[in-house]
Amino acid sequence: MPKTLKRDLFPYLLLLPAIVITLVIVAWPLVETIRLSFTDASLKPTENYIGFANYEKIFSRRFPEVIARTFYWMALSVALKMLVGTFGAVLLNSAVPGRTLARILVIPPWVIPIAIGVFIWGWMYNGQFGMISGLLQRFEIIGGPLEFLAYRETAFLATIITDVWIGTPMVTIFVLAAMQAVPGDLYEAAWVDGAGRGYRFRRITLPLILPAIATMSLLSAIWTFNSFDIIWILTEGGPRGGTTTMIIDTYKTAISRFKYGEGAARAVMIVCILTAFSGAYFYLISRFAKKGA
Amino acid sequence: MLKNILLGTAVLAGLSTAALAEDTRIHMINCGDNNGDGIKLQDQLIADWEKANPGFKVDVEFVPWGQCQEKSTTLASAGSPPAVAYMGSRTLKQLAANDLIIPVSMSDAEKATYAAPILATVTANGEQWGLPRAFSTKAYYWSKDLFKAAGLDPETPPKTWDEMYEAAKAIKEKTDADGVGLVAASFDNTMHQFMNYVYTNGGEVINADGEIVFNSPNNVEAMAFYGKLATVSQPGPIAYDRGKLYPLFNEGKIGMFISGPWERKKLTGDWGVAPIPVGPKGTPGTLLITDSLAVFKGSGVEAQALDLAKLLTNPENQMAFELAEGYTPLRDMPEVKGLVAKDATWSAFLDAIPTGGPEPFVTDYVALQDIINEAIQGVVLGEVDAVAAVEEAAERLEDAK
């Protein structure tokens, strides 16, 4: 074998284990899921190919409503996370006493195991024994116990608040890192020119951290769209489907009801939507990289 | 080099000999934990069975209730079934329809040991698909303290739905407590609770011919009554499954609730237990729930697994297990009379057996449960009326039967 060919092939040889592992762990299940989505696979030992029947079925039932709810849930949650997270980053970036302690305290929601954090929130939402209902009653905002997870609207908001609580620290840290990368001399020059705090934030900080915010928003959208554990632990998609998102619906169909074919069709739809998000993410990254260059 | 090869060969030979001598494993999945007194008896019986069947070893795996049935079913559908597993009898028809379990082939003498309604909980297409292992009926618990505080006779429990509602209303209006503990969570026992009202009003979900009859006038009344109870229940019944009611009862926050015999050990204060009040079209009734040992197909040890399951559930061993665990006895044996003599609160649960009805036996149980629960939640939330809820559910249930 010519020496140059050997040299050219060597990097691929090194990549081979990673490629094989990726094919086995990612590609094969994906292909298998797509295949299953065209079958009537269930608990039965045999399965038949049924064309697009599973896709037709999901659109003929309540799935469009579930898709709309998923986007609404994601949009609201991501918007709140970005807003609260960015605000938190601005505060932590300010020269205020106790800043280091505050930076440490912002982390726990992110590092506490999700299941434990969500169970704690579940108790807080309890009407009879929970803290939130208790406080609201004490301040006479509500007349009696309020079960937050018992009504569609309050349960929907409760799952979002919990998701925001868990997801915000990541946003804060990410945006804080971007803020600290802004060169200090820009602020000094603006200060010398008489620019106030608000002006400096609008004209210097915000434009320079915008790529980080955009990137974080997209990443957060992908994670939030696929968020399962928070909703499942708090409401299992109830009451009356009020918190059923696509991932919950897919789990219920494929795992609880053993309709693997129908569940796979729903999973394929999720993959398509998340692929679009990922495409947007890579496009943004490349755009920012070009601008940076 | 030669030394290494010889050593390697010796190790391999040793391993293969060990493998040859290894017992055939019988994988048994048990729901819940391994702390109950009945489990100790079960362990002893399994040890005895292993002695009588050399070459077989039983591996008992305890899986929490929430994941237990799903795990056994998923293992079976993936081609590596447990040999025998503890399953809710409601799942047996689905497992049988998908060829995942074997019939347990009971002799007439064996069948005769069970009351007919109990046998019905494991029978589909004329065959029995599981050996009943645990059993429960439900009854009505009331707080004598709250009845007194509301000006009601604490020694006279309501006998009809109307009386039950009036008592709950009196408690809600005249005390700080709520009238009744009601459940409507997205959980299996919401449907179970509702079925108590279906059976005390002469209703059914699916009839003997396999037709969905959920939209019967009897069930509309049951659904409407459930919605009516929500007006005198604790706030937000959708946040509650049955397990969350007894703490409310003990705290004096609810005046009454319906549940199984296990609550008797947990309740505090002055309380009573009686048959479930009867609806306008009904006679006494209750939901009969059994859990069974099911023998899965494809484990390679089906005969041994069935033999073991029959040993564990034969009249003598089953009764000992039930007494140790505090379960409702499955069979009417002499020990049962002793139970009532010792503790009169048993009678509300035992007397209900002959008039009880089984869980609906369908091929997609989870769908059935979700559909009925959604109907209940719709009525409890006031989003739909009882007629519409029952009609919609009946239509959707066609896909689940």
C-alpha cells in the first residue's frame, strides 16, 4: 500500500470504533424505529407491514392537539428560562456583595437529581399539605386549599414552573460566561463617553451575548421539547390530557399500551421536529462563527 | 507458553463443568417488597419445592408495583419472559390474546374451591389464565367523630347513594371537614373506585356477549353521582389516588371514603366500616379485584413454573399466605369464620363477595383505564356532563375490548 494512502486512511482507522459505536447505539435504533412505524408491532409475536396507517391514525385522533400543546409548553418554558436565566446572569455579573455565594447557590436546582427535585415540587403543589397553597391561604389570597395539579390550567403552569426551576441555572451559567467574555475596555470607553448602565447593557452587552442567548435558546428548546420526567412524575400527562406532550403521548402508546408500531410513528415525528431544531442550531452556529471570523 | 495454554485449558474445563452442573433457573417476578410475613412463608415453600425438584432453582425478583406488570410484559414481548409472574388479573386476557401466557388448566375440583365471581376474574374464552394470589373487595368507611359533629347518627352508616350524599353534605356544611374523599387521578384505582358505583347501580362496562355497554342509564347515573360527590369532596380530587385518602381521613379532613380492608390497620380515631351504599337501580355490590400468578410461554420451564404456582396457591398454602399478609381470603374455608369472629370489621368485605363484579376483562386494559379515567375527570372538572362523558367513553372503548 502506498505510504500516502496509508497516511490518509489512518485517521479513519482511528475513527472506526466511534463510528461503529455510533451506528450501533444511534443509527440502528433509529432505523429500527422507522421500520417499526410502518408495522402493526404490538405484544403479538408477529408483525405486519401496514404502510402509513400508523401515521394516518395519529392525525385522526387527538395528536394535533398534543403537538400544539407541546409547542406551547416548550415556548413558554424556554422563554421563561431565558428571561429568568439572563436576568440572573446580569445580577451575578454585577459587582454586588455576596456574588460568589449567589453563584454557588444558583447551581443546586440543576445538580439535584431531577426525580427528587420534581417530587419536592409535587409536595409543594399539594393543596392540603403543600407550602404554596398554605402560604396563599395564610395571606388570604385563596379561600381554601388549592390542588395545583388537579386542574388543567394550574397543572400546565405547575409543570412549566418546575421545568423552569430545573433549567434556569444552566442558562444563567451559560449567559454569565458569555458576559464575562465581553472585553472590559468597551465598558470603560463607554463610561468615559458618559454612557449609563442601561445604555451600556443595550449597546454593548446585549449585542455581544446575543449569539450565546440564541444558541442557548435552541439547545434549551431541544431539551424542553423532549422533557419527559417532570411531566410524568407530576401529572402523568393529566388531568384529562392537559399536560400530555408528544413525548408523554409516545411513551403511553408504545410502553404503557404496548402499541410499538403506533408509538414508533409518533417517535419518528419527534425525531423530524428535533432534526429541524438541530438544523437551525447548526445554521446559527455556523453564522456566528462566520461573523466572528 | 505451553504452561499458559495448559492453565487456560484447565480454567475453561473447570468453567464448563461448573456450567454443566448449574441448576436450571426459574425466574419469578413478585410485585412489591419482600418484607411481608406472607413472603417468609412463600420463601419456605419455594425452598421445599426446590428440594423436591432437584436441578431447578427459583430466582425471585421483587419489583415495585409501579413497574412490575410492565416489566414482566415487556420481557415477554422481547422474547425473554419470566417463568412465572405476579400480574393483575385484568391483564390476563391481553396476555392470553397475544399468546404470551399459558392456560393454568384447573381441574373441576380446583375450580370448585373458588367462588364463581373470583374465578370469573381469571377466565377468558372458557379457560383460566392465572392462579389467584391476592384478592380484595371494597367497603365504605365513615368517621363517627365527624358524623357526630355534623349532627348525624354515628352508628348508622348511609345505605343508599342519596343518604351518602346527604351525610357528606352535612359534614361539609356543618364542620371544617369535607364530606367525602374522592379520587380522580390518572391512576388505575380511580377507575376501580368508580366501578364500585357501577356495580352498586346494576351497571357493567362490557356484557357477557363481549359488547360495550358502558353508556347504559345505570352508568350515566353512576357517573352523575360521582360528579355530584365532587361538590362535597376534598378540593381537587384529580390530585388524589386512593392511597392519599386515609391520611386525610386520619387528619379529620374527610368524613368518609371507600377502600379495601388494608385501611383498617392504618385508620385512627373512631370509625366504622359498612357495605358500599346502593344506587337507585342497584343492589349491594363491590369491585372484586384479584391478582394472579401467570405462567409465561417460552421460558422453557413452563411445567415446573405451573407446578410451583399451583403449590403456592393451593387452598392450604394460599390461606396461610393471606392470613399472614392480611388479604381478603380467596376461598370460603373454615378459617374465614374465625376471622369475622375475631374482627367484626371483616364482614363488610367478606359479605360483599357473592354480589361483587370483576374488573372489565379486555384486550387493552390500559386504554380502558385511561378512557374511563378521562371520562371521570371530565365530569369531576365540570367540563362535560355525565351523559356526554359516558357516550364518548363507550365509543372509544370499542377499540379497547
